Amino acid sequence: MKFILFCFALFLFCWTSTCTINRQAGFPFEAPDLLYPAKIDLNIKDKSNDQKKPKLTEQQVRGKKLFRRNCASCHRRNMVDDMTGPALRGVTKRWEGRETLLYAWIKNSQAVIASGDAYATALYKEWDNSEMNAFPKLTDEDILDLLSYIERE
Ligand code: HEC
């Protein structure tokens, strides 16, 4: 008999305590959010927004291809360290107001040096007279694509 009473008391105790817990969670009167996974913010980060750099534009994608094919053997791909040739980031600033000459340089740097341009001559000397390849086949549009890739943030 004592045992039955004990069991009953135990049952009562458990029942009331679960009721309190459930009531705290609003259950069963108001189902807690946990029952509805759709409401739960899993906080999964959108990987595409998580990259340090913004996605390349179509123009920059074209520029990247051209860069890898023609320039990456001498100019570092990270654009900020020197290699056989100087780091290219900031190059449009260095040639500001002289864009036509910059385009001419990329097509044929030796011709620009031969024209006697002071900046070009100094740069050539600074790099121990090492010659950059000529790229007569690159169009102005190609060069625009290249510069847009080189200067991307
Ligand atoms: C064979 C190596 C080589 C290749 C390939 C090359 N460059 Fe160069 N580049 C150089 C060197 C070396 C210089 C430094 C000037 C000099 O010595 O003629 C230079 C300088 C430059 C400059 C001037 C940098 C400044 O700070 O004003 C630009 C712009 C440039 N290169 C763009 C390009 C582009 C764009 C390509 C690809 C289409 C390319 N280079 C391919 C070697 C190269």
C-alpha cells in the first residue's frame, strides 16, 4: 500500500513539474517556435555574400582570361607584388590623363619608350631595361577589360 502511495506521489510530482516546464514554454496552449522548423533562423550564411571581394563583372571575367594568357608570366596575379614586371594595381592612376599612351604601352611598350616619354623611359630603366612583350593583337576593348580586372576592388 505504501508503495502504491509512493508511486502515486511520484507520478503527481512528475506530472506537475512537466506541466510547469511546458507552461513556461507556452505548451500546450501556445506551441513553441521549436515545433515549427520553418520559423527557425538557422543562420546559414549565404556563401556568395561571404567572399572578401565582390563577384567579377563580365568585363572583368574577360580581363582575367586575357591577363592569365598574356600577362601573368611577368605580372603577379595578386596585382600588389612585383615579379618580372611591376605590380599592376594602381596603374591607371599612374597613367592618369595619359590613357592613350597607356593603351599604346600595352600594345607596344618599346614604341612608347622610343618616343622619348619621360615616365616610360624611367620605368624601363628602373626595371633594368627588361622588355615587356608587345601585344599588337589586343584591341582597345581588350585593354579596357584588362584594366578593369587589374583595378578591381
Ligand atoms: C615578358 C614579361 C612581361 C609580360 C608578358 C608583360 N609585361 Fe608588362 N611589364 C613588364 C616589365 C619588365 C615592365 C616594366 C617596364 C619595362 O621594363 O619595360 C612592365 C610594365 C608594365 C606596365 C607599366 C606599369 C607601371 O607601373 O606604369 C603596364 C601597364 C603593363 N606592364 C601591363 C602589362 C599587360 C596588360 C600585360 C599583358 C597583356 C603585360 N604587361 C605583359 C614585363 C611584362
